[in-house]
Amino acid sequence: MASGGTGRDEDGRDERGGARTALAGLTTRGRSFLAAGVAAAVCAYVLGQPDLLRVGLLLAALPLVCTAVVYRTRYRVSGSRRLSPARVPAGGEARVHLRMDNVSRLPTGLLMLQDRVPYVLGPRPRFVLDRVEPGGRREVSYRVRSDLRGRYPLGPLQLRLNDPFGMCELTRSFSTYDTLTVIPRVEPLPPVRLGGEAKGYGDGRQRSLALAGEDDVIPRGYRYGDDLRRVHWRSTARYGELMVRREEQPRRARCTVLLDTRALAFRGAGPDSAFEWAVSAAASVLVHMLERGFSVRLLTDTGSSVPGEGADGFAGASQGSADSAGLMMDTLAVIDHSDGTGLSPAYDVLRGGDEGLLVAFLGELDEEQAAVAARMRRRSGGAVAFLLDGDGWGREPNAGPDPMNRTQERLRLLREAGWTALGVPRGAALDELWRRADGERSGAVTAGGGTSGRGAGS
């Protein structure tokens, strides 16, 4: 029996352990017949009854013959699996298509097809395939669904061979498996005026100006593929090598999404927990900003980012924006709580440069970590914080306000540092909070006479 995707013979025959493998495939019926046959043979020997001995031999021989026939079967079957889609949001369904091809010259008997799936995706699918003619094909499918994000292996595929009397059952496994990625839910967000302001133009962050006239150009060395019309001849004569003019292109607006993953900052677990809300919200903002053309960066409290991410993050509104979103969704699909106790690693990364718009999803903060989060605002063109109310998420929905809630004090500290800070109660809708953040930021800009409008892009 050939393994799907490898073409390797998987008939399972092993000269040293073949008999042991075959006998291990005896069903309850086969073992019962064998035991009854041995018992009858022993009784016939003790009682001296030759007829009973013949009955015992028949009972014992039937399961052994069935085992030998099933074990010597030389079917060669190839299998393949296809996921549609391979990346599905939490709560969504994916369909798994299985295809079996009989590549031998003999028809197969009755086959039971079984695929291994994790229990969170649903029950293990089983299919019964009738006789498959030589060169024939059978296709079946089943659906999987999970409310929990993550990566789940599907497979390997298993085939069970049975004899007509049900005495023996042997299982053959294929060697390949596939992976289903369950990503966080992404909510569509309304277009608002929150934005990250570009801080420079051209090839560098700052542009030095010469005195006047044609010398008001910053040349650079010629690179293979540069347009010869960009050659700056005066600089070429001055430096003795071919120099070209820099093309002025506006820098892309930037956005950093900070996700707090500290285990001590969140309470509860499961699809409706505060941490899962924060992960889903971060995914929604990342996709939204990519669609608007921002260079997007995902950062966690540990200072880590998405593998393969460039210095300026992933560029949006480009041919590879879908791939960029896929990489970030794959990262968020498996992200988990960290063992960290503070936000200092993320602050060290952010203070290295201007990050444009900063959107933070924070769990519970003590006074020290609230002060660290407040200092992050200094390097950002705009800063919006969504602070999950730990007391509110830990209580029942209708339990009322908690008089000891410290969230308001943390929000006040962040707002005094220049953040647009909002508390996130249990069951809050992200799109409504997104509009509120835009409204509060616009109000702060108007109240400040326009001096706080830094980073409020289109």
C-alpha cells in the first residue's frame, strides 16, 4: 500500500515480526474463534473425541487463514489531502478533501478510511470505501471547526483492511500530514483619522541642504540598474566616480501594534477571555492598517516581532501585503502568554526610533508598568492605548462596577502622558472603541489648538 505523497511501498510486511504483526490484528471475534478452537482441541484430547478435535481445528484455523489472507494482500493505494482553506479564522469552518487512488492491478476489497484530527477540531472522521477498481479513484470530504486559534496537524491517514468474516483487521498508515492554521478573528474597522505621520523623505530620514542652485542635491554612488538620466555629472567630476541623484519618494506612514502577552496581566482562559479579545483586536488593527497602506509592525511585551519582518515592518498596499498579513496572522495564531513581568523590553525597542502611530493593547498594569507605558508615548507620532479592565473581565457581566477598580487611575496616567487611552470592559466591540478613540483624539487636538495633531493622518 503506497504512502500518499511519497510513493513508498507501505504493505507493512516484515519477515522477522510479520507473524506477530498479523496476529495482533485479530479482532474480538477472531480471538474468540481461536480460543474456542484451542479449548475444543484440548477437550477432544482429554476425552478422546476425534470429532470434537476436528471441530476445534476448524474453529482455530478459520481466524488464522483470514489473518494470512489479509496480511498477504498486496494492494497499492496512494492518498492525498487538500485543505480548503488552509488558514481559517477562529469559529470558521474548513473542508478537508481526501483522495484515494488504486495504483495496483488488482481491485481492492472493503476499506475503512480514517483521518487523525485533534479533538478540538471535532470527531475523528471515518469512511467506508467499497471495492475500488484498478486505476480507480475515490474522493470523500469532511469539515473541521475550532473556536481556539492555533496550528493543528491533520493526519496521518489510516486505512483498515478487513476480511469478509471480520476475523482480522490490519491498519496501514500513510506518512504525510498537513497543518490547519486557525487564526484570530478579524473584525472590519471603520476608516478614521488615526494615522502615523511620515517623518522624512527620500533615501534617508533627514535631508541635508546645500547652499543653493544645482548643488541642492544629495548624490550617491551609481548602482547597477540605475537610470543613466539620473547621473549627476558635476558630482561625478568632483568625486571621480559615477554619481546619481537620489529620487525623492515620500516615506510610508508607519504603525506599530503593541500586544501585551504577560500571563499576570490577564485573567481567565478560553475564546471569551480578555487575552483572546486582545489578540483578535491586534489582528484586526494590523489588517486594517495594512489595507490603508501603512508599514505595519507587530511588537510584544518581550520585544519580539514577526519573523521575517523588515526594519520598517511589513509594507501595506503592495503586491506582498497579503503575504505580510498571512505571516502576522500565523504568528498571532500561536502566540501565548509570556513569563515576563514588565513592558521594559518593548520600551527599549520603541525608544530606538520614531514608530509613527502606536496602538497598544494592554492588560492589567501596576504603577511601575503604567509609568513605563506612559514613557512610550514620547517616541510616537500618535499613541492609542486600549486597557483591558482586569476587574471587569474577571467578574460576571451583570455584577456591576467594582469600587476598587484601578483602571481609571491607569487611564488618567496614560492620558496625562499624551496617550489616547480607553478602557475595555468585558464584551466590548472593537469597532465602537475605534470610533471613540478617533473622537477623543480629535477632541484633544481641537482643545490643544492643533498642537497635538501630530500623526493624525488621513
